[in-house]
Amino acid sequence: YLTKQKFGFTLVELLAVIAILGIVAVIVIPGTLKTINTSREKTFLNSVNNLMRTVKLTQKVYMFDEGLKDIEFNYNEGIESSNIPGLKLDYSGENPKNGTIRITKDGEIGLVIHNDEYCAIKNYDSNEIILDKSKYKINGNLNYVFH
């Protein structure tokens, strides 16, 4: 008997391989996405903590030189402005996309900074920076945080 050798795969074999790949993808992808999101959150929070250190240093230097005044830094699409002409934060990282940092004449610091994905909030009466993971965008008035 001469038998003809078959080359290739049958439809059933191909479907079995596709099903196995699908199962592997369902198991692996959620874990990978969670790791990526956790990394993004930590990167954003580290950036805000670095900015906060710069704010504290600027507060000490400016208030020592100029006296007690309320200071406010605003960010609009990554561009920083201040209520004190010429005052800028000497910050080496990327500017926050949007938000406000306020320093009262009593030395209290509050901030709301967001990057269209996460929002960092620090109230005057707290030393903790809270990362809001609800991914909401703040529009316009930020006064509700600064009570």
C-alpha cells in the first residue's frame, strides 16, 4: 500500500490551537493590564510628590524673602502660571497637565493636580496626597477641595 502523506493541519486541529490561545489570552491579559495601570498610578503619584517637595522649597524661600502672601500656581494644558508675577516652580519633571496648587500665608499647602487619567488631591489640613482613581476630569472651579 502506498499512502499519500498529508501536509498541514486539519480544521479541528486549527480550532483547538485557536481555543487554547484564547484561554491563555484571557488568563494573561488582565494581569498585564493591572500591572501597567499600577505602574501609571505610581509614576503619577511620584511626580506629584516630587512637585510637592519643590513647592515646599519655593514656599520657604519666597516667603522668607518676600513676606507672607497667598501663593497660587495654576496649570492649564501643562503651562504654569502664578498669581505672583515671575514666580515659577523650579521643577525638573514634566509639568502637571491641569490643576492648582495653593499656599496660604499661614503656610498651608493644598493641591488638585490631574493628568486626564488620575487626580492627586491634598487638602490643607492633611499631609497625605490622595490619588483619586475614579479617573474623572475636574472642570473649572477647584475651590471645593480648598476649604
